[in-house]
Amino acid sequence: MEKTVRTVFSGGVPISFTFERKNVKNINLRVKADGEVYVSAPMRASLKRVDNFVSEKGEFILNAREKFSKMAENAPKAYEYISGERFYILGKEYVLEVKKGSRGAYTESGKLIIETENVENFQEKERVFRKFRDELCREVFIRQAENIYPVFKAMGVPFPTLKMRDMKSRWGSCIPGKGIITLNKRLIAVPEECIEYVAMHEFCHFIHPNHSADFHALMTKLMPDWKRRKELLNRSPGC
């Protein structure tokens, strides 16, 4: 079916969305990283039902747009890997020092040191840093998952497959049916308690694969200060 653009009002705020009829059972709504709202609905769903559905999701849509906007504002600049640049690692600021050598990348006395054979080669410096970042991500993400898991094991949740990748619009994702949790590599810039919050959030989706009241109740039970951690994550520099 052809896609159309519709507009509804929610609390007096106009919300435009791209609409498409498909062979689906339910009305589905997704807010993309650029703020676009996409809605698909069953063939026989009335336009009134679709419009009401989107209008009722107004608060969710506006919150999602605000979150994506903040993530875009906080997105790290493109590094040139020149001595003096500032990097954030687990919430701490490090000043980059590029040196000739073969030790790779490491931190020392408030510095992030990158050693390469050719200190002028951008690709080589970037490769060394990304190797360092990915290894640290893997270490921290696995540790957090292992620390959180026991309470979910008691609920019958198998230990998930843990993945990591660069993501522009979300800190993490969970696919309950496949037992997969994916965490954003950008999280390595923020305090570890924020990484723990994101990991807990994704684990809770194995019990409640949505953002319902039950989901938030479980988050509060398992991590009473999750809102504070979320706020800290959203205002952390370098992420």
C-alpha cells in the first residue's frame, strides 16, 4: 500500500506521521532517530482508530523526540587523534598524547596515550584507539551483565548473547525472543553506574518487553535510583 502523511493533535501539539497499511495484526508505531513517526496498521483498521492511537501516544512521541535530540547534541565530535584532544572514559576526562611506539593505547596519569609507528597516520591512530575502546567495552559490559544476571536467572531468564555496536539513537536494545542484548559502544564514555542502568533496563525487557507500568515498577524494585542514573547519563559529556 502507498504511504501517506497524516497529522493529529495531542494536548494541542500537532504530530505528523507517515502511515502505511500492511498485513499486520496490530497498530505499530515507531519514532525514528530523526524524529519522524512511522505507523503501520492492519488493512481493516479505520483511520479514526489509527489517528486516536497516535494521539494517545503523544507524550511517548514527544519524549522520544526529546531523547533523540539530546543524544544528537551530545554526540561526540569527530576526533583527529592529535595530542591535546580530550576523551571521556568511564566518566573521567583524559588528555590525548600521541607517541611513536608499539604499545597500542592505554591510560596513564590522566592521559590517554596512543602509540603508533607513524604518528601522522590518522587511520592507524584510529585503529589503535578503536581496538582499545572495543576491548574495554567488552570487559565492562560483560562484568555488568554478569553482576546483574543472578536476579534474572531466578526468574528463568537464560544468560543473553551480549553484543556491542555504535548506535546513533539508543543506548541499548533487547530482543527477548532471541535472547540478545546489544549495548552502545558510546557508553564507554559515561560513568559505570550509567552503564549498569542501561544494562538493567535491557535485562528488564526479558520480563516486560515494553515500557509499561509493570516494566518501570520492576526497574524501581531492582534499581531504586534508576531515574537519577538516567539523568546522569543524559547529561554526561563525551557520550
